[in-house]
Amino acid sequence: MFDEQGATAPDGGASKADASRTDQEVADLKDKYLRLAAEFENYKRRTTKERADLFKTANQELMTVLLPVLDDFDRARQHTQSTDDANVVRESIDIIHGKLTKALQQKGLQTMDAKGGPFDPELHEAIAQIPAPSEELKGKVVDEVEKGYYLGDKVIRHAKVVLGQ
């Protein structure tokens, strides 16, 4: 006769082995998942900190460049307080303006040349329209109220302009 328990025992044993192997695989995959999730969280935290440090050092570099200009303003204020000569004050301002402009240009700042050119809404902000002084200035920038600036190739401030009609 055929023994039921003997016949089913190898299948039952095999399925217990499969179950324990499957449980082990699940445990391994869960462990890998938890390690990967923890590694990703550490990566996010580290990159966030590095980015914040980068912004701090970028500001520090710019401030270091601007400190000599601030020193010049202090010296100019001291030397021009006792004078009534407007030319001395004007000269001081011109020297400091030149130094500030040079320092900012070294950091990538460029002025936008808008006056007399065609109006471009990507670069200009029209604040007024006036009758064009000449036929060739119709639809073009007649006056620049506030300069526009590029930092590298990116517009960081649009030029405020007056258009000719």
C-alpha cells in the first residue's frame, strides 16, 4: 500500500525549504532596501549641506571683493567733509564708481546697452511711451531710465526703458 504521509512528506519538506528560502530572500531584499534608503537620506543631507556651504563661500568671495570699495567710501567721506569744493566730491565718487564697476565686472556683471536699439521684451521693461523724436526711433528705445544687467549670459535685471511711438 501507498503511505500517504510518506508520499506527502517530500513535498511538504520541499515547500518548507522553499518557504524558508523565500523568507530569507525577502529579508535580504528588505535589508538592501533599508540600507539604500538610509544611504539616499545621507546623500540628500550631505548635498544640502554642501550647497548651503557653497552659497556662503560665494557670498564671502563677493564681500571680500567689495570691502576695498567700502574702505574707499569711508576715506572719501572723511576727506570731503571739510571741503566745499564740489569737484573734489565728484572726483572721489568717480574713482569709487570706477573701482566698484571694475570689481563687479571681474565677477561677471555686464551692463545692457539698450538706448537706440529695438525693444525686446526679454531684455527690457517698457515704463512709458513718448512720441519718437525722429522717424528712425519709432518702436525703438528712446531713453533708458534704469540700466539692465547680465550676470554671465543670464539677465539679472531688465532695463527700464522709454519707447518711441
